[in-house]
Amino acid sequence: MLIIVRHGRTDANASGLLVGRRLDPALDALGKRQAAALAAAMSGPARVISSPLQRTRQTAAAFGQPVDIDERWIELDYGDLDGTPLRDVPADVWTAGQADPSLAPGGGESLVDLGVRVRAACADLVEEAGRRDVVVVTHVSPVKAALAWALGVGDEVSWRAFVAPASITRIATSGPRPSLHTFNACAHLDGLS
């Protein structure tokens, strides 16, 4: 099974900032508890892979085993918008991005480009995840790109999906094509605050 999880919460997430890869915040206290709950919800995956950013590495460390870093799982580069409060992103920027997933914010990366690298990362894990559980600790945008890969749909689906911090997405890879088993599962976080 390919198990894709979003990292735990950071102060930047909690305060509503658009956080890509230029900022590299650590998990906050709740994020650390979420990471522990993630690890407890899974019985020792065979392999753990992480984005290189601190918040994902901290979440991956909760599994208590070696972590492989794969740059393809890094968050979308929001360019000049990185660190901007979501409420301050101009409406026309959101509208344009929703209309054309090939657009990239100033100096950033498009959803299409993100989708290309995440699809390649998923494809490279198909055989292994068909035999054993592989956990990938990543960010909101790569989780959405993996969802698009599993469903065989375009990158524009990103605008129609919500991914909570420390949520779990499971994709079976042992059949003729990927099969989405769960998306944005959060029951393991019940009672955390």
C-alpha cells in the first residue's frame, strides 16, 4: 500500500499563511502530537520517505525508523506568494490558477509541473508498494497530486480537494491501476487539540 500523509501542523499553517518551500517552519506542539498519532495509527511501515523540509522530516521521525528523503515530494513553490496570509492573496490570482493549472506564481511552480514530479515519484513506488506498506510524508499540494494520479484525472482536481494536517491517504498499487482506498482520513487525530 502507498500511504501518503501530510505533515503535522505548524504555527504558519495555524495562522493561515501560504507556506511552500521557501519558509521551513517546524511543527508546533499540536503538530508534534499529530505526528505521534500518525505513527501510532500505522503498524510499522516497511519504508518511510519524506520531503526534505523540516516539518515533514519531523513528522517522519515519529515513525522511529530510517527515513529516505525524496526531493520530488517537496511542497509546491509558491514563488513570491510564499509566506503570504491566504486572505491577502489577490482574488484574481486564485481565479487565474483555478482556470489554468499551468500558471505559476511569480518565480514559483505550476500545479502541472508539480503533478509531473509527483506522478513520477508515485510510479517509481508502484512495485514496492504493491508488496509492502510505504509511507510518504509530504505536503498538501503533493497529496493532491497523488490523488489526481490515483484517480487518473488532471491537476485541476487540486482545487476541489481539502487535505488536513496529519491526514492519511491510502492508494493500493497491486492491481492493474492505482486504487484510492482512503483520502484525508483523520480519525487517528480524534481527541487531539
